[in-house]
Amino acid sequence: MALTRTDLNKIDDLLDKQELKFEKKIVEFESEFFEKIDPILKEITTAREERLLIENRLEALEDIHQTGTHSLATI
């Protein structure tokens, strides 16, 4: 039995509805995913910034105390 034009249109409509449902689910998943990952990424960014500040501070201290001791300790 061959499919008629009406049958093909119904199949097309059903596929369109399924596609819309799928797209809606993907958008919901994407939204939930980004809501959960955003705080984690912010924390990582903050940790990197803090690490850079600490590294710069250590380098400055190493420049000041090149021998590894405080300059007042020798007085």
C-alpha cells in the first residue's frame, strides 16, 4: 500500500512536533547546565586570579630578600 499525500503530511506534522519537543528539552537542559556550571567557573576564575596575586607577591618578596632571610636579621 502506497502512502498518500495526506499520509506524508501527517508524518511531516508529527516529525515537526517531535522536533519542537526535542528542541524544548535541549534548551531546558542547556539552561540547567549553565546554571550549575556558572558558579564553578566563577570559582575557578577567582582561584586563578588569587594564584596570580600570590605569585606576584612571592616574586616581590624574593626580590627584596634575595638571600632568603630578612635583611633586619643581620643587624
